[in-house]
Amino acid sequence: MMLALMGNTKPAFLEIDNDKFKTIMKISNDDSIEQKKNHSDEDEDSKTLQLLRIKGFPRLLPEGIQALVNYCRYLRELSLSYSFLSDELLLALSSEKEMQLGTLRLEAHPETKPFPRISDTAWFTFSNHLPNINLVLLSYMTNEVDQSPLFAPYVPITHLYFGEAPSEATMLRISCLCPRLIELVVAAYGPETLDRALLSVAQGCPRLNAVGLGDCEITCSGLLEFVTVCAKRLRILYVWETSLIDDSDLDVAKVSKKVSSLLGRTWVPEYIPLC
């Protein structure tokens, strides 16, 4: 596994040698860098480094986690597979007083199962230490049982992306377990309509202000009911035209007009050409 680091003020990438990652963070220069950096340059990188993406699926050991946290005290965004997550990592991120982490981005893929079980205590400590954290969860899971570990009472999810169709039960859980949710993107949903599930999210997530709906079905009346609940805070509403279903009360043209009135701006669903 190789971790690529990039300082925000320098275009050069740094590499972390995984052989040493268990106990220390060994920083080495990439072969493509013409001018070798000295030790003082590395210290400067630790202060300017803002984004770290970790790829691969080995489990990080506590020693490596602590070394990472100690070195990257000025880190603003951390992106990794959900399989890397652990109580040790969350508690390490919570123990560093100077940590300025603004975004934790997690990706959940079926091939990385089984997922680690994270305790409520670890999530609670992490949430309290970083109350303004943006926690972005990208789920590509297709099984409802596999989705369950991703949602818990103390997980501070703010941005949620479903790359595969979630079940209605999963969507209903969001309204109960994700009160901090700001953004929701559903790439696909079915076979039932999204009306009931989306309305529950609107009612249970008072901060929700951005929604994107892809390959799904929602009635025009269902969309209007959703927008009515959260119109005052809804900044982004992206819905495929092919996802809207005319009903006895509304068609696409009528609901577009009513939604525009509620939002105070012109709104129309996204046109998706039929191939």
C-alpha cells in the first residue's frame, strides 16, 4: 500500500513507505521531483498538508494511526475506505488538540467487507471533539444488512451518497439516525416510489438543504410534499425528469411551477435524453 500526500502550497507529492508505517511515518521524495527536499522542507509539508487520501484495504495499526495524526496536525481532509475505520483511529483524531480536520470522507464498497464495528463511545468522542466536522459517506452497498453498520446514533453524517439503490428501511433509518445531514444523493432507488422515504428524511433531518435524485421514481405530488417541508432551506434540488411520475393531481409542468413558487426561483427537473 502506498499513501500519496500533497502539500497545499507545493505541487510535489510525497510518499509514505508502508513498511515503516506500523511504527513511524517515513517521508521520501518521489523520483519525479527534480530537486530533493531537506528535512526542514518535510517539516513545512507537515504544516501545509491539507488533504490525505488512503487507498488499499489493509488495516491500519494503532501505532501507524497515531504517527499519522501526530505528523498531519494541520490536515483538513482525510479520505479513506470505511474498512480502515477503527475505534483507535477515531480516538486518535479526537486526542490531538491542534487537529484542524474539517472533512472525513469514507467510502464503503462490498469487496471491503466485513466492516469494522465502531463503538458508540468512539463516535461520541469524535463528534464532541470535532463538532463542525463534515462527515461524507459514499455507500456502494447493495445489501440492507451490509448497510446497517454504516449508520448508528452517534455517527455525525453530514453528506450521504448512495451509489447503489438503498432499501426503504435504510432510507427510513436516515431520518432517525442522521440529524446532521446536509446533503443527500440517491443514484438509484426502487422498485417502489421514493415518496415516503424522502418525506421522512425531510422531516427527520432539519439541516438538509441539498438533494440529488437519479434513477428512481417519485410522484409529482410526493415531490411537492417534500419541497413544502424543506423549501425554506433547500438550496439544491436535482431531479431527473424521467424520475417524475404524473399523478391524478399533478403533472411535471404543474409541479415545476409549484416547486418554483415554493423555492422562490425557477426550477425544472433535469432533462435526460433517452438513448
